[in-house]
Amino acid sequence: MTLYTMSSTDHINQTELHDLILKAKERDQIAFGTLYDLFAAKIYRFISYKLPTREQAEDILQETFLKAWQALPKLTTEKIYFNAWLYTIARNLINDHYRILKRRPTPETIENHYDLASNDDPQTQAADTISRQQLHKALHDLPSLYRQVLELRFLQELSVEETAKILKKTVISVRVMQHRAIRKINQTFPKQD
């Protein structure tokens, strides 16, 4: 059994990433575990902004990586943006989640909207909650596609090319949507002197 280690998850080069993907395709669980370690936090952040509870976000994250594991043998690795592929899986699962909820509404309880106590620092939790509320407020009035472009570009720090691939749009259309979304936010929240 081989143990794969990276000096830093932010500094993995494309050759190392490609090698990990190829090994994971061959059902190397350690390589897949390393891929999980590299991408799980960003994918979770993407999911958590779209779902009301931490538990739902964690479930979708697990399902994303399960689907990725199942689909890896069929994945073509040439010209693949692996993280864009993971975001696409997560986005589809989120859409499925809401489609199911729409068909089968459930009664709302206060527990669905508040995270239970955790080991996190209370100041960090409060700052995260405030940031999340401000983000939702700022993005709420934008058209859905504009909101998705901003989330992928700035919250998930994806390139224009990766964003275009996830949204199945051209690079130019992503740039135009990003520009329009930022202009719309600037109109909504003018700069204060």
C-alpha cells in the first residue's frame, strides 16, 4: 500500500493531480482519499451556502464523493478539470435534493435552521453566521445564474474556465455574467464614504 502525501493542498501541481486521478481510477483508495482531502473543504463550502443545515451539507458532500468514486473508472482524464467535475456532481445533487423536497414538503422546525453546539470557537461560529447572512442577503436578489457565477468565481475561487465548464457556458458568457452581477450588486449596495 502506498501513502500519497502532498506538501500543501493548495500547491499541488497538475502532474501530481493527474497521477492521483489515474490511481484513483484504478480503485486506489489512498489516492482517492488524498483527492478527498484536497477538494472536500471547498466542495463543502460550495454546498453549505446552498443548504440550510450543516447535516444536509455533510450528506450532500458524502454523496458527491461517493458518486465520484463510482464514476471514476469511466472518467476521461484528458483535459479534465477534476474540481469542476466535483462541483458539477455536487450542484446536481443539490438540485435533486430541492426537487425531492418540492415534491414532498416536510414541516419546518426550528432545529432545521440552527446548528447544534459544536466544538468550534463561538467567535468563529458567530463570524461565520454573520458572513453567511450577509452573503445570502447580497446574493438573494441576483438572477440565479449570476449568483452561481459569483459563488463559483469568488467563494470557491474557481477560474473563469472552470466556472464555464461547470455551468456549461462559454468563457465569454461567464465573464459577461460576472461583470453584470458585480455591477448589479454595486447598484444595490453603493459604496459608503
